Amino acid sequence: MAPKPTVLVLGGVGFIGRNFVAHLVENDLATYIRVVDKAIPQTAYLNARFNAAFSSPVVDFMQGDLSNTIPPSKFEKIYTLDGTTSFDYVVNFASETKFSQIDQ
């Protein structure tokens, strides 16, 4: 059996992202999951299922705004495991849905 992959989930606190993370955790599909979102799980009104998923030892949450203002040092930290190793999969659920926001 092939080793389980490492997964980077961008926008993982939103509705689709949190369901995806829960699916990965509940079905033991990854050895390591890094979730990056500008919203933090503690303020995202997660129910018990999603709180359990985000509390899993394989899930690592990192708060970050993925806009074009991100400094290169933060970019490297988000997209690599230990500064050199890349993720097996990167899934992007990050988007802005608030109509009142400026384009940036």
C-alpha cells in the first residue's frame, strides 16, 4: 500500500474546506494536513464534527491571508513542510465572497 500523502488545504475553514478537512481526517487519508485560512477555527462557528477534525494530531492550522501582499518569507513557510519539502497535494478553496470588499 502506498504511503498516505501530505496535504495543504488553502481556505480550509470555509464551508467546503472544513468538510474536505473532516473527510480527510475521518477516513484517515493523509499523514499531515496543513490548513491555511485568514479566518481562525475558533471564530468560524465550527460544530462538534469540525472541531474534532481540526483538533486531530494530523491537522496543523496556520492563519494567513493569501492575497498579493504576502511577504516571501511567509509564502515559503506556508507552502513547504520544513522549509524544503513540498506537499504531495495542494487544494485551493480560498475565495472572497463578500460583495462589499475592494478588489484587492
